[in-house]
Amino acid sequence: MSKYLVVITGPTGIGKTAVAIKVARFFQTEIVSCDSRQIYKELNIGTAVPTAEELSAVPHHFIHSHSIFDDYNASRYENEALELIDQLFRNHKILLLVGGSMMYVDAVCKGIDTMPDADPEVRARLKEQLEKEGPESLRHQLKMIDPEYYQTVDLKNPNRIVHALEITIQTGKPYSSFRKKTAKERPFKIIKIGLNCDREELHRRINKRVGQMIDAGLIDEAQKYYPQKNLNAMNTVGYRELFSCFDGEITEEKAIELIKRNSRRYARKQLTWFRRDEEVNWFGPGDSDKIIAYISTKIKSYES
């Protein structure tokens, strides 16, 4: 009997959790989160973790499952998520994969290219260069030795640049050569649902949620983990801006303004990414009934 993984994705703040719970309850199934920050058990407010009521409504997985001190990435997530999905399919015909972390969605649906293990000495050397010379030095180095990856990488994320450089330096091959983007076969059918609304409404939702996070104690949460600000897990919108405030670089008011702006920018990036995927079928955040009907029809078409 065929198994079906229903992916519910879309930009930050669009309301994926609420829709996913309605869909999961209708199909009497479980939710596998693919949010790269909600996995961290230390973080609650800035990662918009589902409420206790939402978590009790439907079984969730990969929520508060790891620590910010874990060296976690999309490749590890691919292996762990597929193992869990295989187990859950023993009791369910349909499962939900819910979240907007682009690499994590692709890790499950398409697979991550196999990368060589990083050399700790090379990484340490690059980290030292980052601290002494700043990120611009690493960006220039990456542009020289792997211009293809330089065009696509998030240049504001030094950890991505360091990783690309360490692989390139130790193998003598451009990091981009390991990113073949060949989709792996999966032993289940994948149905992709994207959530979106008009730009003005999305921005309103994002700004409102940031305000709610501040009211709920985001500043105190960020202050608590300020000593860990250099961890990759903390290189996240919401915390990063407040760390700059704590460093005396910007005011608290400016930090909140930047959290809203950077959240909106991240939403645009997510939409650009998911819109490239022709398999994604788009709905509004209030279209739960239509989504359920679409999934049911899609499964019937597979089985007819």
C-alpha cells in the first residue's frame, strides 16, 4: 500500500501550524516538523514553537529534540527524519512534514548531496581568519576559488562560507561540485502544499508576531543565551539583532525594527525558493478545507 508524505510549507508567519493541525486531525496522523530552529530545546519564544495546546492536539516530532550545543545540520536531519518517517508509516498511511526551513524540506524530499567530512584543523584556521580579518576576507576567498557557489550562498552567514571553504581547501575541488542536486528516490509519494497570502497581509502577520514575541519575553530569552551568541544555532533572526543591541551597537528599538525587517526579508527568500518548485500547490492560510479536499483527491488519483 502506498504511503503519502504531505508537505505543508511557506513563509515565516503565514500560519503553517494552525493549518497543519487541522489537516493532521482530519487524517488522524502526526506532524514531523522541518523547522531548523524549533528543534532546539533551549529556545521557545524566538523560534515560534507551537503552544502546549497545539502540541497536545496532534503528536509532533522534532520539536525541542536537540540542543543548541549540538553540531546539527540538514544532512543529519535528513537521516534522522527519514528514519522516523519510516517508523511512523508503520501506523499511518499519511504523514505531515511541516515547516519553512528550505534546506530541511529539500533534505527529506530530494536528499542532501554527500559531503566529505570537514577537517577540524582547516575549520579552526578559517574560524581564526574570520575573527581576525572579518567575514569580508572569507567572502573574497570564496569568490576566487568557487565563484559558482559564491553567487548562491547567503553572504551574511559566515558559517556557510566557512563550511564551503573548508571543503574546497581540503579536497581541492569547488564546494559547488559536490552539490549535484540529483533528487534521491523516496519509498513514499510526496504531496506539496504551499501557504501564502498577499504581501501586505503577510507583512502585517510578521510584524504582529514579532510584537507578540517581544511581549512574551524574547529580550530576556536572548539575554539568557547571549553567552552562546557565536553558536550556529543562535545565528537566527530575532536573536542576532538583540545580540547587537546587547553589544551596544544598536538600540533596543532599532533591534526590534530590524527583527521585523529581517523576518520580512527571510519570508521573501522562502517564497522565492519554494516558488521554483513546480510540485508545490498554493493555498491561502484560511483554506484548510480546500487543502484537505485537494489531498484526498490527489491520493485517489494515485490509487485509481
